[in-house]
Amino acid sequence: MRASLVVRGGTVVEAGWSARADVFVAGGVVVALAEPGTPAPSGTVEIDAGGALVMPGGVDPHCHVGFTSGDFTSLDDYARCTTAAVFGGTTTIVDFAIPRPGQRPADVAYAQRAKASQGLCDSALHACVVEWDATVPDQLAALVADGMPTVKMFTTYRGETMANEDTILRTMTVLRDLGGLVVIHCEADHIIGDAQERCAASGRIGAEHMAATRPELAETASVAEVLAIAESLRAPVYFVHQSTAEAVELVAAARRRGVAAFTESVAHHLVLDDGLYGGPVPERFVCCPPLRPRGAVDALARHLFTGEITTIGSDHCCYDVAQKESRRSDVRVMPNGLPGVETRLPVIFSEFVAGRGLPATRFVELTAANPARTNGLYPRKGTLMPGADADIAIWDPSVRWTVTSGDLHMATDYTPYEGMTLTGRPRTVLVGGRVVVHDGMLADAAPRGRHIAAGPVTLTPSLL
Ligand SMILES: [Zn+2]
């Protein structure tokens, strides 16, 4: 068997199955999954997985790198973000190219794409349309042809990134015909604007009141509207960071009617609750949509088990404590978003696989295979089947460790999970067949990241 490296002694975990197997790698890709003990040619590097889980590296479908919003820019770049990603077992990130007012979506996307080479791992990119004009269809055609078929849209952040319903409908129509996909942040801006105004009028607009400023109904209403657009167009649609079971169930019901509609949830909405806004550092938990009450968190998390949640992202947005504190008295102007690219996999594994019996195969499906599928990256990413890139997380499922921001690698000085004791973490992470992280140490800091040109996204309700 031709190979330069083999990972032996582990249990390979794929989205649909797991089995003891050795993983043979050559030229940066998986060339075979073989019976344990299959001989390798002399000179092959052998990595002993020591009984650990051998999983495809995570694919984070929602990651903001060096993102500017309002007066704030998040603090990382491709080198920092991908370093943190790899330490957390994630080997592909999907970033966003979000235009500022007046910028052309395609210009921003091509400029952002050029940064991929600074990364320790590969990346892909979501483009973004805010305003419709006659040039948008040609821009979208170019973007899809150049491997950027997914386009972020927002129904909130008026004056910044909010798109109106006409623009959403037209963009969705064009992308449907091109093999593209609208990925959308749904919160009805008029409902949020009204809630914020009423909160401000009574002096309750600081970070500790975050939950009241963005009600669950705003999300439900906007998801229903966008689903109706997608259904009428017979277009696929992917909802980012759905934070309530009601929103997830609207999407699931549409899927049962034949709409190719999918739910992303993000780690913090599945684990953390709005009680943190009543604590000593509420600003560190300000994100949109906000953290929800414990009952809503648990209802959302149940859909990891029902199958109604398609992917888990991080919605990584790396602000530090000083940025978060600087405008904590007014959530309308403070930076929202939480650092999470490094903690996404360990937190979800610990909470749901180790803690609540979610099958490891379902974990791989939610965090690697399905994000690759919905982004046109499968089967190059999100699987270890022969032909896939040899991006591999060798995962110790039973090690206990305590999260502390000083031990993490994100470009910030806090983590929302500070002090939490977790079970399981990656021990060794390979990117393109190279060991990049081993035993908590960076083994190869050379930036070899590539922009991965995504294929057309042709999704049916069953994802295939
Ligand atoms: Zn986001």
C-alpha cells in the first residue's frame, strides 16, 4: 500500500458509522481505511492513536475572522484564528466577506479570499449581499464559479448589513439557479428596534438587559418570513445560529413539506443560558441572538438528538474584555459576538457525547460532515473516506480538563466557558497529513492554508 503516514490503533468515527481501522495517508490525502495492523511500506511514519477516536477534522461553518462591525474590529487574523481552530480539532473554517456600506460584495470576497494562505489550515468563504443592484447577478455568478456559492444575508442591523425582503428574494432566486445557497441571520429588525427603544426608555439597555432587547419572537417571525420566500421560490435556505426550538421546528416543518431548509445551531446557544446576564460580567456574553432562558436552551439542545439540527457552528467573533466593557452600558453600540472557534468541538463533545449520550457519529455529522455538505466542501472535507484531505483529529474521549482562557489560543483574554470542566479533547491534529498539534503543543507553525473552492450547493431536504 502506497503511504507516507498511517494512523493506527484508533476507532475511526464517520458521520454514519465507526469501526477500528488504520488510516493511510499519502500526498496529503487519505488513500485507504484498512484493517487494523495492515502492513505499511518501510519508511511510513506511524502515529499511534492509542485507542482514541480518529475523526475527520472539524469544519466550522460560521467563523468571523477580523470582522468589523460598528466601531469595533474583532482581534484575530487568519494565522491566529486557524491556530486556535486546529488546537480545538477544527481543520477547516468558513469565514465571511461582509461588505461595508458602498462596497461591492465580489470585491470584498476576492480580497478576503487572498488571506487564506496565512492560515494553518484551509478555509472557505461566504460572500454577502446587503443591497440589490443590477450588477448583483453577475457578481453572484462569478462568486459561484470561483468557489464561493454560499451568500450570507441578514434581516437585522439596519443601515449596516440588513437586506430587505425584495433583496433576499432576488438573491435567493439567482443563487437557486446557480447552485448557490443563501445562509441567513434571521431576527426581525422592527421588533428588535421596538424592544430596544422600550428598554432604553426605561434605562434598561446595558449588557445585563441583553436578553430583553432581542426577543425570541423576533427570530421566529423572521424565520417564518424567509421560509415563505424560499418555499415560494423552491430555493434552498440555511438558517445560521438558530437559538430557539420554535425556530428549529419551523424549519423542520418546511423540510417535511419538501423545502431544502436547514438549521445551524451554535455552541453557546446549546450550552449557556441568559442567567449569565445577571452575573458579574454580562458583557462577555453579549451575542446576537442573545443567550436564552435555561428551558429554551434545553429545548433547543433536544433537537441535536431528534436530527432537526443540521450543523453546529461557533459564530466565532473574537473581541477582548476591554472591547466588550467599553460600551457595556448600551447593547446597541457594544461589540456583540463570542470567541469560540477553539472551544466549539470540546464543549459540544463534553456536554452532549460524554455527558448526554449523543453518538460520536452524530457529533461528526453535526460538526464536520454536514457543515462540509452544506458548504459544497464534501467529500473533500468532513470525512476520512479515501480521496478526502487528510485533516484528522485524534480525540481522547475521556481526558478531563478545565477550560481557562490563558491556555487557549484565540486572540482574546477571556472565554465564555472559563472554569468549566470538560471531558474529551483532541490529542493530535493533522492538517493535510502533517501533524500540526500534538499533546497541546504546536508541532508545525508553517502557514499552508488554502482557500478551498466550494462546489455548487445542490441540496435536497435530505441534504444529499
Ligand atoms: Zn455570525
